[in-house]
Amino acid sequence: MSTLAKVPCTIVTGFLGAGKTTLVRHVLENADRRLAVIVNEFGDVGIDGEILKSCGVESCPEDAIVELANGCICCTVADDFVPALKGLLDRPNPPEHIVIETSGLALPKPLVKAFNWPEIASRVTVDGVVTVVDGAAVAAGRFADDPEAIAQQRANDKSLARERASDRSLDHDNPLEEVFEDQLLCADLVILNKADLMTGAQRQEVTAEIGKTLPRVVKVIEAQNGQVPIAVLLGLGAKAEADLESRPSHHELEGEHDHDDFDTFIVDLPAFDSPQAVVDRLTKAAATHDILRMKGFIDIAGKPMRLLVQGVGSRFQHQYDRRWAAAAPRRGRLVVIGEKGLDKAAIEALILG
């Protein structure tokens, strides 16, 4: 089968809270083709899948949105990803384009490699790896313990990015930065998201910093709320699975990537009187315990719709998402993700009061 006959797939990657789901939702609502989505969660509650299913887009019905929870697909390619992809391709009316949203802690390169597996190699191709970056988080130094020191280290390093990635002596001790850089190193397009939360000088600085990590010429596009023209996102024609050598990784020498540097757990929540009452507690917990990401659905007393709450560090957004399902109980649940050593009991105490 020729490449032209293959179903193109777009891999959307990016660190926790960068805005991947918002970008994918934008694609679903605006692409003029039959779509399917595979969405992956690090925790065992499918918040992002639920958000996408609430779109109600005719070209991507709920049964064409496949959720893979409780683990990153970069580690479960054989068990989860390949069977899910084959299931979509075998549908009576298969998708014309597949969008794959990785978890915020996933490494994209193992996923790209999987497209060379015999079971799917003749049927799909990676149209492009789109890496979404939380510009405000980068500007705040989230991914480097000492941004100036890291910048100086890069300035002194004359080797190519691929050589740097394979040299274990140059790996960083900061696990956030390793994952963040691996996602950039695999990119065909970088979306500098949340540009509205940065000054012009910060946008220029972050773009320049991203450019130092990218191993080849890759376009960086500024965006707010993932609003990027569909023609820019889809149709890149990268054939990334045939271009692995130009996509270095900090984890090339590891037989398997794990996530022992990170913890996640679920907090079951009671009903709250108001959205602000929830956000105030979550903000305090995030600031006290340096939580990376919180997201979930909250029951607000007297309201027919569920409240979607999403937090990156101490920055929170909330909105009413959709009506609670009539056949199921109103159940508030929150996913908490952070670096290893999260004090679950203390965090729960601050949230639950």
C-alpha cells in the first residue's frame, strides 16, 4: 500500500497542562473530515476523554474517541496503543485522520517507532508530531532548576542535539525538563500556547529557548487556547516514522521508560457550595505542595451541570462542562499529579477541609 493510501495520524504531545486537550477539541470542532481520537491519561480517570466526548461533533462521534487510561502509551504500545489503533482502522467507516493525544508525561518517540510495527505499518503514517508548550510555565522556569545555568551549558555545547541526547553525561537531573525536552526533540511543529499570559519579551525569550533544544528547523507558532488554523496542524506530511534519526531522545539507551519520578492519585470530592470555594482550596493545596497538575469534575450544589476544573501549578480555570448524566450519580473526582513524594493525606486534608 502506498503512503498516499495510509491513514494520516497526528500525535499531539506536550507536558502536563500545556493545552493538548483544548487543541484537540479545536481540531474536532473545525476539521472538515471524518476523525477519530486516541486520548491517553497518566491517571486512571479519563478526564480528557470526557472533555472531548462533550464536544458533540458529528464527524467524530463518541464511539470514535478511545480512552487509554492508567499509564502512558509510550510504555504500553503493544498492549494498548496498537490494538486501539487497529480497532479504529477496522471500523466499517474508518476515520480519514486520527489524532492521538499523549499523556503529559509520555515520550513521543516510542510512539512514533510503533508506526513501523508490521500490524499497522502499511495502514497508517505519522502526519506530524505537534508539541504543545505552556509558554507561561516555561517563562516561569518550571522546567529548569536553574534556567541560566542550563542556558550556559547549552551555549558551551557545540555538538548537535542528537549527540547531546545520547551522551548520558549531559542528561539533566530534573525529570520535568527531560520529559519536556524529549517532547520538543520529536516535534514537527511547536505550538507556543498561552501566549496571552506572557509579555512580548517573554514570548521572544521562550521561543529562543525552544530553538536551542530543537534538533532541526521546526516552526514555532504562538497561540491562545490552542486556536491554530486546521490547515497548519493537519497535512504536515512528515512521515515521522521514517525519520527517527532526526528525533533524538534523552532516553535512547533505556530499554523501557518508566515514570517513577512522578506520582498520581484520585481525590473523591463532596458537593461544594460554589466554584470559588473549590478553587480556593485547590490553589492553596497546589501552592503548599508544588503540585504539577490537577483536573476533574466537581458537583456544585443546586447546579444541573458538572464543573470542570483544571489547574497547572497554582493557575486554575473552571467552567460548567455538560449536564450530569441522569443514569449515574453526581460524583466529584479530582486527578492530582506531581513529582515523587506527594503527601496524599496532607493534600486531601487541604482540599476536603
